[in-house]
Amino acid sequence: MTWLGHATAVAQLGAARVVFDPLLRSRARAAGKVSAVLITHSHVDHLNRWTLKAIDRDTHLVVPRGAKHIVADLGFAQVSEVAPGDSLEIAGLEVHAVETRHDQGRWNKSTSIDALGYVVRGDGASVHHAGDVDFSDHAVFDDIGKRFDIDASLLPIGGMLPVWYYRWRRTALDRGVHIDPDCALDIYERLGAKALVPVHWGTVNLRLGLPSMPSKRLAQVASVRGVGGVEVLQHGQQLELAKR
């Protein structure tokens, strides 16, 4: 598992590789040759047309239900739409679309395009990418943890703004569009995953707080709670996945 920045990560399971939510062409190229691109939702920092144009067109592109029209003109040889509960076989990998909790739509809230996560299994290991998560009901992650034995879960720990903003928004405005590090730890424990790889932090930052703030908060809270398995990666850093 390699974190390339923001929500972009590459999982290599045996001979097959997949990239999640590629953002920026340099990161798409850094991902190398992949069997599939897995898009969690249609917000432009996750489904980024400009970035997708840098990926080989023979790659299998997987998008949430309702998003196919956004990428139809990009020339990918195979595009699949999936909804939570759907499964695909790609290059010998099991790709499962799973529930998450986040705003649907692209430019505004809508029911027309799903938001989801993925569990990818292959070569004796499994990886979960939650996409983005808000502060609403997280019981769906209990179900995912019961269904899959997850080696590493990629969970967001912030966004473009500081941790305090999302906590304020949770209480002052709505459910909060992004969870904080404390909540990511809660979900990690619900999933029963062996490792937590924090994403969606320290990459796209609006300078209202230190980019490292979410990761430092995560490490601090994990230490206080006595929670192990937290793997804070830097851009381009890898985590080896243990085979079973």
C-alpha cells in the first residue's frame, strides 16, 4: 500500500495494482501501470477528469452508480458503475463496493450519484478505502468489519481545513462533511482492521492551520486510547501488507 497524497493510494496485491481516487497527473503517473482505477465519489478532488486523462485508456475505470456520464468521453476501454453491495473481478482481484457516509452528487448534494467505499482482496490480503466520511451514522462500518477481514483501512482524518473547523461545523451547521482523527479511530475499531492508514490530510491545505495537525492529533489520541496499528505515511511511503 502506497499513499500518494490526499485520498490517492495504490494497493499492490500480487501482480495486480489498483489506484484509488487519483488526484493530480504527477500522482497518476507515480502510481505506475494499474489494472483498475477505483473512484469513491464524484467530488472533483476524488473524481478528477484532468487527472484521469493521464492514465492509460486500457485501464478498467470503476465509478459510483450515476457517475458514468462524467467520464464517458475520456476514452477508457471499460467503465463500470457500481453501487454498495456490487462486486467485480478485475485482474484476479475481488473488488467489492461497500457503504460509506458522505454527501452524494458532484457540485451539490444530490441522490443521483452514489458515494461509496471499496474493499479489494487478492494475494492473501485485503484493503479497505472508505472514500470520504461525514459525522452521521457509522453502523455501516460494523457490517463491513463483520463481512471482511481487513488488513489495512484507509480512512480520512480531515480535509482542506483544520480539524477545529470540521468539529465546529458538526455542531453548528450539519453532520459535518468530513470526520476528524478521533472519529476515524472510532471507525477503525468498528472495522476491526489490522492497520489504519490516514488519508485526506496534509496535501490540499488552505493554510488556516498546520498541514500536519490531523496526523499529530491522530497519533496523540491513539496513544491515549492505547490503540495500535496506526500507520501514518508520508507521500510516497509504503506499508507492507501481511499475507494470510
